[in-house]
Amino acid sequence: MHKFDRDDEFLAEELLGYAMARMRRDPPPLDHSETLEVLNERAGISITPEGVGSNAAFFTFATVLAKACISVDHPRFFAFVPGAPSDASVLFDLVVSASNIYGGSWLEGSGVVYAENEALRWIADIAGFPAEAGGVFVSGGTAGNLSALIAARHRWRERANGKHDQTRGLMIAAYSAHSSVVQAARVMDCDVVRVPYEKYGILTADGLRETLSGLSEFDCDRVFAVVSSGGSTNAGLVDELGQIADVCTEHGVWHHVDGAYGCAALASHKKRSFFSGIERADSFIVDPHKWLFGPFDCCALIYRDPAVAKRAHTQHASYLDVLHDEGDAEWNPSDYAHHLSRRARGLPVWFSLATYGTNAYSDAVDVTLEVTLAGADRIRDAEHLELILEPELSILLFRRKGWDEKQYDAWCDQMLKRGKAFITPTKWEGDTVLRLCIVNPRTTIEDIEMIIQELA
Ligand SMILES: *Cc1c(COP(=O)(O)O)cnc(C)c1O
């Protein structure tokens, strides 16, 4: 198992060959999931006391298991938020695995921590965060939001000098906030107040003010964070970040911007103004595995003042004390989120940014924004469709006139079965509608025209 021999040489060639062949496919096969019954029958059992051997296991993977996974990087994967990792990032992910680097501490991984921090710095720069800002790459937006909110609560309690050590915290978020925000509140055992629905469900400064003034004095004291959205998942709408920042400053409340999907557009030449005010937030996240061309799983979490995050998250134990003797250079990624051991998952992002340059990132985001705008034009012009919103970012929401929920479901199912596209319906103001999320620079206007035709 641990002696790299001739068999391993063959295996390496086979696996690297497979990886390369998968990368060359343009487009990759869309594929679709299978039932448990089918997988039981076709894949069966691979793990046995003696082992089935790499040939048999790999055959099962290549012929059954891989085909039962939808290719998120297919140009017509429009559901949820897809991903489109750059070639350099995918290849470097192989190197990260082969090197088995521990990315949790400066002591063990100073080199990769340095590189990850360079990538985080670029992300902080496009948001306009100050030089002292910093953070860590975590597994995803869910982990990023939770970790940021834990730091926010920590600061609230610190500032209260013991008065709130036993008080249940409260956070404020819009109805359009991502499900992971509510989940974070559940995990942290605190409350969420949702700001009443207005203007497409985005969080507005007026709505926030009204909500705050409707709270009792005691509840107002319990507010430790306002979570706004740097691009809602359902509609791609950005909250009023600047004015929300003002309200947060007035109330001395932590402002966290959830930009898991949308904050990638900070890299765009065209969209920066949508986010104005984000530079005054206390923390924000963006997922490179969504719209910043990195492989799963990767979320950049950035704090304005990393010191408070460090106080909130650092684990203390006799066997860990040595991690905190590294002097000025010391930067332990484990100190900035709810985790300890970690993969250096920001390294593929660093390598890709270094390879192509940041301009290539801006251009690639702009390509997806242009396709989205062209798609909106085509949908507006189509007799059988109704565009619901002018897209702010890269999400198209529209109706197929005259269809009910069942018809949407049936159409989406057959599009996937026929290998055409992966689209899932969503809800807009109570109605079932269609949603396309475009983050893949390989997606073309012809792909969207094909969808429009299929809907006729
Ligand atoms: C996707 C998303 C999340 C969750 O991110 P994961 O990486 O899936 O955990 C959180 N917030 C928003 C706005 C998202 O779009």
C-alpha cells in the first residue's frame, strides 16, 4: 500500500490518462443520476476483506459511478449554481492531493499558507478590503457563513464585557438570504429575524431600519450581525450593501455579506458598482467553486479584522500550543474558521490565478455576463416566454406562458434524460418558473437559444 511500485506506475498512467481524457471532452457528457436499485445492480460491492483490485474498482468508477453523476461543468448545466474550474486549477488539484499538504498551520504548511493568502489578498482587493484583512479558504458557503457569524457573535459578546455571555444572540437577514444562514443560526442556537419582504425580497436599508426599530430594547441589544446578500441564489440580486453598511455602523453591528455565488462579479469590469459599500463590511464570502473557476470544494472567507476571528476560532490544547510560537509570520488558517485539519483547497485557485493572471478572470466573468444579457434579450423576444427580471448578475428567471408546475417538472426531466440540459424549476412570488444560472464561459448564446426552442 505504501511502496510505489510498477503496479502503481501503471495505475498512475491509467488514472492520469482518464483525468486528461475527461478534461479534453468539450463538452463533457451531461450524464444523470441513477436509482439506488440500478447502482446496487451495476456497481454492487467493491469493498471486501481481500480488495477487488484497482482494475475492477476503477472499471466500476469509470463505467458506472462517474456516469451516475451530472457534470456540473457541462455548458448546459444551468441548475443551482454550476461550476467551471479552469484547466490549471483542475490539474493543480491533482498536485495538491499527491503532495498531501497539511493546510491548517504555518508551522506545517507555511509555503501553501503563503500562496493561499496571496489568492485571498486578491479577493480582498477586488472587494476593496483594507490591508489588514485576511481569512481562510473553507469547504463552502455554508461553512463560510457559519464561521463568519461565529466571529460576529464573539465580537458582540466581547464588547458587552460579560453582560451577554448568557444572552441568546439574534441575527437579521432578508427572506432571500440563503438557507445556510438560517442553518447557521440553528447550529449556533440563536435567533434570526427576517426583514419583511419588499422589492423582490432583497434586503433594503429602509427595511432593516424598520426591523431594528420594531425590536424591543432588549432584542436590539441581542443583534450581533446583519447578513446581506452579494447576489441572491434564486434571482442573482444584490442587496443595498452601502446603505446597509451605514445602518450597521450606526448600530455597531457586524455586517456580513454572503457572496458565495455573486461576489465573483467583483472581478468583472462592469459590475463593481452593484457592490459598492461591500468594502465597509466586516466579513464576506465568495465560493471559487461556483463562479471563480476553481474545483470543489472552496469558499474564500475574508474578515476586515482577522484578530477577532482568531479569538473566536482558535483551538487551545497543550498539543497545539506549539502552533502559536511562530512570531510575526504566523498565520494559522485553522484559527479563522470552524475547523482544524484542512486541505490546502485554495492552492488550485492560487495556481490558476498565477497562471492566467487576474485579467483573464475578469474577462471570463464578463463573458458569462454578456451571454446572460444576450439570453435575456432572446427570452424577451420569444412569444412563448416571459422574462421576469432584468438580470443583475448571471441568473435568468422566466416563465413559459401557460405552463403549470407539472409541465415544468416534466420538461426539465426529459431535458436531462435526453442529455440536453440540466435545469430545475424554482419559485418566484409563489409561481413555478424557470431559472438558468450561467457561470461557465463555455456556455454560449446558442446553448440558450436551444433551450428557448425546446420550450416552444
Ligand atoms: C451556494 C450558496 C451558499 C452555500 O454555499 P455552499 O458552498 O453550497 O455551502 C450560501 N450562500 C449563497 C448566496 C449561495 O449561493
